[in-house]
Amino acid sequence: MKYLLPCSQCDRQHEVDPTQAGEKIQCGCGQELEIPSLRGLRDLTPVPAALASRGTARPTNDLPRRLTLVVGMLLIAGGLVAGAYGGLVLTQIRVPDRAATVDPTADAAIDELDPADAFRMWTNFRDEGLGPYHVPYRFMAQSAKGYFTRWLLGGLIAVGLGGLLSAGAMLAPRS
Ligand SMILES: [Zn+2]
């Protein structure tokens, strides 16, 4: 026969066995409860045999499991969003080939310059510079691609971690 020992701090009821008489258990709320003596146990509400769980009654503290599950689910959700975002942007980025940025007509024009013109052009570049530097689109596309690849990978890792946590929380034996 088992009995229900109510916690003095919260409303939780703990199944206790006469073999536990005099022992102490900890409630999920942190309160330490002393299981009464055999005589005191008889004053408690007996647990109907059909409802009594097998094994000795232990305090039920399901909070860590629930928290793990919530964190796991959040990781999955966040990972899916980040991964989908990174993947979606990645499909939009086109990195042009290097050849496309080379202008063959410009090369040909330089070949046709006579030495005097070539010298004037060189002194002009020397004195004026090549003008403000523009990051070529190809490089921007490449770095953007790297950036969003990290989003995609980070998202996948988060989904994997979240899956492991959730599975662990669901498969772990109830405490
Ligand atoms: Zn309690």
C-alpha cells in the first residue's frame, strides 16, 4: 500500500511506500519532506492500488526535461529560419567569372597606343591615380556568398543540436 504525502510548500503529492518511513525526500519545489513513521503514514491518503506507479515513489521534477525540450525546439525553429534565409539568399547571388570583368577592347586600345601616348597615359595615372577604388562586384558577391553560407551552415548546426536536445529530453527516463 502506498500513501500520498503532500508537500508543505506546494500542492504536489508524493507517493510514498511504508518501506520509506522516516526517510527524507526532496520535492520538485526544493522543499525537503520527511516521510512519517509507519503510524503517521496511516493518516495519509492511501493511493488506490490501480493508480500506484511501480517502483518506489520519487519526487517528480520535470523542469530540466521541459527546459531542454523548449531550448531544443527553439534551436530547431531558429536554425530553420536562419538556414532557410541563408539558403534563399545564396540562390540569388551570382558570382561572375573573372573573365567577364576583363575588357578586351581596353586591352586592344592600350596595344595600339604609340609610345608618346602610352607615356602620357602612364604619367596621368601616376599623377592622378586610377580614381576612387571600387570593390569589384565579383568580390562583393563572393564575400556575400561566404556570409550567407555561414548562415546556412549555422542554421543546419542549430537544427541538428536542437534535434539532439529534443530527442534526448523526450527519450530520457522520467526522473
Ligand atoms: Zn513542493
